[in-house]
Amino acid sequence: MRKLLVAAIVVAMCAGRVFALEPADVYRQKSPAVVLIFAKVDSNSRKGGSGFFIAGNGQVLTNAHVITGNDGQALQEIQVFIKPPKVTGDFKEDLQDRHPAKVVKFDRALDVALLQVEDLASSPMQVSFANSDNVEVGQKVVAIGHPEQGGLWTLTSGTISSRIKNISRIEGKDMFQSDASINHGNSGGPLFDTDGLVVGMNTSTARMSSDGTAIVGINFALQSNVIMKWLNQNEVKVAAAVPPKSAQAEAARTETPKAAPKEALEKPSAPGAAAEGKILTPKNPYEKEALEKTIAEMEDVILEMRGKVKKRMGN
């Protein structure tokens, strides 16, 4: 009888346990929400980065430095590429599903930006946010993005190494340090936990110490609670699986994702808030007659990101 009782207890405990996802499971379930972003800087240069859908209406989150120029202003020719059902490694095949996007809002100090993707035929997959207050050092994480000289929709994994509060002395800019490998091009991509929830947005990596020694395995991600607070301040509703302590993010948790009202996004920042960008409505540069040129430009950028610099005359 005692053995049966012990066995019943063990079965009950196992039945109620939530098992962590393997990195491959996180990738399979969540990578369709991750996008590739290209922004035209000028006639001779473009920049690439990562992003992810946070709402079914086509809103994408990324880093501000991905979509701003050297003058600090938002770039006006932006394309977002949605993940194909299967990544083949042939960028011409993998980058067929592309859409123009416009900048809705950005904050250079926090390095966060909100895009609106246009002309979507259906509602895209979107992420849910974890409560970053509950993330522990040593916890496993997964990064998905588009590193330069690497492939598209790549997966790397690692652990949370530490927490950093008010990085660069910017109030409220709290980061995670992780050893999940990222590079240029990963900027703006999501950092997932093993439940498939976003705990941060990959933002930067340390490359060289003050004495010139190469640094490896020190990467930074903006914490999810910082992101949710910023979105909520701009009345953008997102899905949060576990609510942060912040009352603002608590309110964001309970409502259906929807586009932020234009008047709400245009209102001035609160006193002491970081300077933010204006709403932009760029012209759509992706008309049918420009299709071939656009594909050629994207080919140059992809090859450049892969380390095969190719200059096309006549740009």
C-alpha cells in the first residue's frame, strides 16, 4: 500500500510539472514571429537588423539604432521580411514575403522603436512577454535573429549572466547580460526563455576591452519589463504571460492587442523622459516598377552581411 501511495504522489507531481522547452522547440514555435528589417540610409548604404511582432495588427518592435540614421532621425524607406515556412539558405527564396513599414515611435535613449508593417494579408504570429523581474542568473535563454556574416533566422542559446540597472547611467534602462551569441544584425531581435516568452530584446555586444583584448560572450538585452513599460506609456497593448510588478504593465496585460491611437503617440513625453521621435508616414518606395532594383539592392546587402562585399554600379 505504501509503495502504491508513493507511486501515486510521484505521478501527481510529474503531471503538474511544467517542463522547459528545448531550444529547437522554442525556435519552431516562435521564430515565425521574428522578422528581418532593412532600412535605406542613403543611395549607397543600407542597414539591417532584427525585430519581432508584438501584435496581430502588424506592429513590430526593434532597436532604435536599426531604423535611425546618423542624424538621429528615423529612416523613411524600411522593409520588413517575414520568415518563410522553411528557411532554405537561398536568400532569394527566403526573402519573398516582404512588406513596407513605417516608424510609429522610437526612443533613442532606451534604444527601442515601434514599427507598423503594412499590406499584411493575414495576422502574423506574435510574441508574449515574460516578467523580467522573475528571471534568474543562470537561467537558459534563446536568441533568434540575423547576425552579419551569418544566416537568416539563426538560433543561438546561452544563459543569463547578470543584471545591469540603469546602464550607461540612463534611468530605467535595465539590461540582462547573457552569453547567447549575438552580432551586428541581431539587434532588435528577441531573447526568449525556455517557456518561449520574451525576456529581453538583444541590443548590443562587447567586442574589445580598453587594452585591446577581444571580448567574447558578453552580450546585452533590454529587459522585457522596460519594454512593456515604454509600450504602455504609449498606449500600445501587448500580451504578457506573467505580469510585472508595474501597475502600468499590469493594465497592458489584460487588454487585447491593438494599434496605438495616433493622438496618444503624438502627446509629449512626461517630464524627464528621454527624447523620442515623431510619427512618420514615409512614402511607399516599393512600387511594382521598382521590384527588380529592390531585389538587387537586397542581394547586395545580404552578401555584404555575409562578408562578401559586392558593389553594384549605378545605385
